[in-house]
Amino acid sequence: MTQTSEAIRDAYRPVRPGFLETLRDTASEIATRRRLILYLVRADLKKRGADTVLGNVWWILDPLLTMLVYVLLISIILRTDIPAYPLFVFCAILPWKWFSSSVADAVTCITTRERIIKQVNFPKVVLPMAAAAGGVASFTFGLIPLFAMLVLLYRDHLTIWVLALPAVALVQFVFTLGVALLAAAITVFYRDVGNVAGHVLRIWFYLSPALYGADQIARLTAGQPAIGVVYHLNPFATLFESYRDLIYDGHAPDWLALGLVLLASFLLLVVATVVFRRLEPAFAKVI
Amino acid sequence: MADAIDVRTLGVRYNLRLTRKNTVRESFKNLARRREGPGHFWALRDVSFRVPPGESLAVIGPNGAGKSTLLQVLAGILLPDEGAIEVNGRISSLLTLGAGFDAELSGRDNILLAGAFMGIPHADMVARMPGIIDFADLGQFIDAPIKTYSSGMNARLGFSIATAVEPDVLLLDEVLGTGDATFRAKSQARVVELMKAARAIVLVTHDMSWAREFCNHAILLEGGNVVAAGEPDDVVLVHEERSEIRRAGGQPDRLPPIVDRGLEAVGSARGGAAAAS
């Protein structure tokens, strides 16, 4: 190697974009590729409906059947004393389906697109974006059986507060997107994440106040307030409670707690975006 | 006028510890092995060349020389680990036959999806849709899911999409033989048409007649280095002689890498000298 080539190398050494630049670039990429995200979500929806007799009806049936399982188990066999248990548990199943399906999709979204990633230059961030957005669609469809239940069976639970659902959903979206970005990027380097994700999600669900109320946890941990604080480090403790405040109890959610979750979710999203962008150049080499 | 493509001391490094389906367990094993040998290898190193507007460059070389990696860098799929590249104009790579297809979607939907992956504006894609459908010649299948297609139909649709937009800089990677004889003739005519329209072309090929016929410069890549550069006829000659030695089971003499910038710096004399040795 000649000295001159060493000098030329130094002159053209690639520079890594800074923190704010990374965020700005990502935002503009998402803006210019929003149609690609839309297509990916639509393709995903079409695919799930395709080849089944009931097609898109599954979007409505799916959360209902899950609800039925828990109602059978908790309400009938274990005889819980929570009134209107089907509605109670549905308030948690609906947002959880969104979160868990988004994360499950995000885990595989990069690795299953190996061919196109190696052959076309496009911002990979659209893939986990689409995974997170696809979950929104399932959530939206799930609102149909929710309102049907409220109107037909639990009219006394129906209040004006259901109109505040988008606010809670927005907080959940920010959190979901952050988790999706991280999960997608890390899975490329450690395929184990794919195996672990399912189990983590299941434990996460049971540790969150989904099948039971947060007040039951409060009763259990009456003597140790520290455990209650730790319990609420789980964003889904706050999220499930907020959904339930609006749908089941018909009153305002704990806006402060929700605000804190939103803040934490934004921080997570920023960190996840930067991590994703730092790892992104290596995707085409590693997968 | 600015060069269509300007590549300066380009280096692309693969981290051997990270590549290929890693698990945590393997990482630990790798950690233990860390001291043994280099953990990376250079797929390309010190590659410098430029393609002025209106010119076309043939990239030839044995398998594993780094030809496809070079195209991936030019297409922006891989980032340089060393050096810099500059590509002026809209790039289109024909690396992409059917890569973005979604088997469940119809041909029509896949055209839009592929266009969105390639970053072609929606209005453009809609305007080109009839032309694409016409060229792919799939009949009613255009509205059927891609999974019902034969592999030939798949490739035809992929080719039609990839060649639908006239790029300023065209990257070609051995996509010249697609489908049946009729379609192959049609697609070759299309490629020639695109090559005439493009401001610059980089063609990776094992077909030396293409390199001679369509390119006015050539580089020979071996082991990630440019080892010969100049007139296509001369470079092809060097490559063919070295291939001949390899076929006979021998190992041709190592050529020193050319690290100088620009094609004009290396004439055919270099190729001739190498061929003589």
C-alpha cells in the first residue's frame, strides 16, 4: 500500500451523522415514504384476510374469541367477583392484541425481507413502522365488537369518556413504535429475540392488570408501597387502567400517570430510532 | 461536467463475527475466540474509478471478486466503510427482479409496492402501469396473486418493473437472460434501449461480448481490488488469460492493486504487461 492511498483514505473517511441529524433524517424519510408504509400495512391486512372463509370478519372474531377464553377460565371456572367481566377483560385484550401483534411482526419484519433489503436501497425504518401501524388497524376493527358490547349488553357502562380513547391509543402507539424499532433492529443480530419474544409477551400480559384489576395488586401489596411503584413502571399497568377508566368505569383516567408514560415512551422512541439508524447500515451485510 | 459516478478508495468490510444468523450462544463462542485471526474481511478495498457522463463501465472478474458488492454500494444498499462514492442522478439497479414481491398480492398491487420500495413517486408509477403490464404480457394473471405465477412470469413482471423508469445511472447485474426465448429477445432490446438512454452505466457481467460491445471502459476486480483497468478489449484479455490458468488448476500471479484515481491514469499498457507476465 502506498502512502498516498493511505492519505486519500483518510481524506474520504465516512462520517457518522449526529444525534439530531439522525432524528431529522428519519422523520423526513418516513414522510417521503409514507405511501410505502401504507402499502405494507395494506398488504399485511389483505394477507390476513386472504385464504380464509370469513376473511376480514376474523378481525372482529379474534378478540372476541380471546375474550371468551378468559371469561370461561376466570369468570366461570375461577369465579371472579368482578362485575361485567367480559367487558372488563375486553378493555385489556383489545389494546394488547395491537401491541403483541405489532411486536411479533416487528421481530421478523427485517429478517423476512432479506431479498429486497439486499437489492433495493430504501429506508428500513418503514418496516417496523408498518408493523406498528398494522396493529392500529386490528385495534380499530376491534372497536366494532367493543361498541357492540357496550350498546347491547353493558349500556350502563357507556359514557362520553369513550371518546377519549384516541388519547390513550396515541400514548400506546408511541410506546409500541419504540419497542417495534428496537425489537426489529436487535433481531437482525440476535435471532434469539424471535424465540424469546413470544414468552416475554405472555409473561408481560399476565403481569399487567389485564385479567385482574390494579386494585387487586394494591390489596396484595398493601404493606409494601414500593412494590406498587415498581408495578407501575410497566407502561401497560397505566395503559390498561386508563382504557378501563374510559370504557368500563366511565371516568377520567389518571392524566398525570398517562403523561409520564407518554414522556417515557417518547424517550424510548428517540433512543430506539437512534439505535435503529446506527445498526441499519449493517442490515444488508448481516441478514 | 461532474462525473456520473466517482468512487474514491472505496472499502467495504464484512464483520465475520456478525454475519449469518447469529444467536447469543454463538456470540459467546466468538468472544472466546476473539484473539484468533482477523474478525473481518474486506470485500472491496482501495477501489477507485470514475464514470464520466455518457460512458459505460464493465466490471468483470471471477466469482467472489466483489462485483456484486460494488453494485450494492453504488446503489446505496451498502455504505462504504472507507472512502467515498458520489453518484449523480437517479440510480436504477436491475439487481431487483421480483425482490420486493409479496406473494399474496396481485401483480397490479405488486407493481405499486415495488415502485414504492424503489422510491418512485406514486403518480409516476400509476402513469407507467399500463406500459409495465403491457410489457410483462401476463394477460389476466395481472390481477391474480403472484403466488399463482410461474417463475418465468414472475421474472417477466420483475423485469418490466425494473426497466420501467429510465434512470440516469443504470446498474446492471447479469439480468440479461430472463424468461423464454421471445421474452429474452424483447428484454435484451429493452436493456439496450435503456443503456442508450442512460447517462452512465455500470454493467457486471460474465458475458465478455457484452462488455466489449456496450462498454467503453472496463475494470477487472479480483479479491476486492481493481487489478486491471482500461479498454474493455484489453481488460477482457487479461481476465480471460487468468481464467484460463485457473481452469487449468493453476494460480495466476497476483496482480498488485491499482489504487490510482481515475480510469485515465491506467492505460491498456498495464493490461498488456500483466498479460505478458
